[in-house]
Amino acid sequence: MKDDAKQALTPKLRFPEFLEAEGWHEKALKDICSINPPSDDLPDSFVYIDLESVEGGILNSRNRINKKDAPSRAQRLLRNGDVVFQIVRPYQRNNLFVQFEGYDQYVASTGYAQLRANDSDAFLYQVVHTDPFVDKVIAKCTGSSYPAINSSDLADVCLFVPANPREQQKIADCLTSLDEVIAAQGRKVEALKAHKKGLMQQLFPREGETVPRLRFPEFRNTGEWEEKKLEVIGRVIRGSSPRPQGDSRYYSGPVPRLMVQDVTRDGKWVTPRIDSLTEEGAKLSRPCPAGTLTIVCSGTVGVVSFLAVDACIHDGFLALIDIDESIATKDFLFHSLSTLREQFEKGATHGGVFTNLTTSGIKEFKIYCPNIPEQAKVADCLSFIDAQIAAESEKLDALKTHKKGLMQQLFPSPEGD
């Protein structure tokens, strides 16, 4: 890199009115914003923002607490336009741009650094999400289980900014508009999920009942649903893992292995992408064919999904195989079991660190089954909504990918050509 290039960089994509402007200059974060600025005393009551309150830049939990009951970590009294930057596991990019409505006062946990911009607050929010900046922050983190950066080290992390505040604001306006589209699409996905959840509560009998509250017209006079134990419907097996964990003889081979993160990412049909086994490792695990119905049995118990490909399952999963579809179809089982999350949680063992759902325990779980035509009708209805959720989720992912690509063009990278 030339000496003058070290002083200034130019983004690949620039708004027309700034094409002839000088390049962007490298500055420390502390030179473009105040970090944890002094604040007034905390109010008598406030909305407390901790690491569990924010998801994807949105405050999704507004827990009002009294000052006298507040934890010691509640220290950062916020103003509109502040950016709260997650300093514990910053790679999650779980930051918040403070734009509060109403008269509530908000206080953030010390798990966040409070940033107050010198120029454009919206630009500050966008630039601290860029890959070069986050990578530098991660490099300065300490700790393994909960890697974190302290505020003084964060203050010294460098980034590139345009000298003209108007260019900062132009970029911020562009990306903020895109964020609003992404947020609207996210609300659409969540609304569909909420609609499905409410519909399932009507389409399946409630605990202690034998008929659903909502029934398709052609089945209203076909009688009660029949109670069946899972062990009658199919055979329950538990996954297995080769030991020792991480042994190169068994791990990082061509055979995919299902992980809980795969399930939470993909939903109904899952393609394992996180972990894999060698052929020898697969022999010590539990190989299952595509289409196998799996249930998470350790940690976040009760999450149900289908394998989209042949894969192994480890001992954090159960599978229901050899299903007698004259009693219950696979699609109906998927939706029916998805309604039992709370019951699975109650039926699990709670010892040590993990919650576990045992093979013998799940065999005893009961579901209610109507005749096969009614099962098909219920499953088709819910699968149609699943398809809508999947389609809208794909649009959401595409928007997020578009924004990421746009940011790579709008912000210069020291590693760029």
C-alpha cells in the first residue's frame, strides 16, 4: 500500500456529489464519538436494557424497574441518538440505535458501551457494524467463554470515516432506509409465525380435551381424536457421538452431523452445515436417512425437524423411526409434536447444566390422532403457512445479504484493491 493510501481510502461506491471529495481518513473510535459519557443520576424508575433485551438492533423487551431494585450493572443513562455497542461477544453485532418514543427513560447494562456521535449518530451505528471494525474489536477481546473488550481498548479501535459530515449522513440515510425495509419484512415473518402458533392452538386439542376448538367442516361429526403413545406410533432412538470429541479419526469428514444450531437456523427441513464426521466416526454415531423426524432432547428440548439429507445425529437428539403412518402421518406428527414443547420441558430431567429429555420418557408422551384424511387436512393447512413463512424468510435473508454487500461497497476496506 502506498504511503498516501495509508492516510486516506476511497470506497468502491460513492454518491455522485462526493465523487471528487477527499478520501476517507482513519480515526480512532474515541475521535468520532464520546464513549460512556458522564450522565446524570439514574431516575427513580426506568426501562433496563441488558444483553437479553436486544435482538437484531431492536429492543424487544421493555422491562421497567425501580432504581432501588436495579442490578449494579445498570449504569448507562441513554439519550436519543446514542448507540449501545455490545462489548461482550461483540461478534453477535447485537447493538442498538437509541430512538425511543414516549417519555420513558432508558438505562443500559455495562455489557454495552455507550457511544455518542460527534457528527452523524446514524452513521456511527452503521460503521460499527462493518466487518473491518468488528474484526478489530474481536481481535482485542479477552476471555474464552464470554470474549469481551473493555471500553478503553474499544476507544482505540480504528475505522475509516469521510471528513464531510454530509457524506456520513447520506450513507446513514441510505442504510437506515434499508434497515426499515428489513425491519418491516422481519415483522411480516413474525406475524406469520404468530398466526401459525395461534392456529395450531385451535387445530389441536388442548390438554385434557379430545377434540380441537377449530375443525374443518367435513370432520365436525367424525368423533373424538384417539390418544396414542409415541412408542405405539414409531420407534424412539437416541443419537450417539464418537469419543473423544474432536478426534481427527472421527471428526471433520464428509458425513454431516446434525447440530441444534442447524435446527434453529433451518426450521422444518434441516441441512446440517456446522459439523461433520469421518466414515469411521459415523460408525460410532447414529446415521439417519433423509426424512427422519428428529427431536432435540438436550438443552432446548422439544424442537422438532426433518433431516433434509442423510446425516448423523448426536446424543443431544432423539429420532422417531419406523413410523406407522396408518396411525399418524409424518407431517401430522411434525405439527402435533411441535405443540408439545411445554410438555416436553416439564417431562425433561433438570440436573446439572443441561435439561434432558430421555428416550424412555418420550416414549410415554401421548398425542391425539384423528383419522388419516383429517390429519392430512390439518397438516396441509399448516404446511401451507410453513411455505409462506419460508418464502418470506428467504426475502428477509436476501435483504440482509443485499445490505451486507452494499456496506462492503459504501465503506472502504484497508484490505481492498
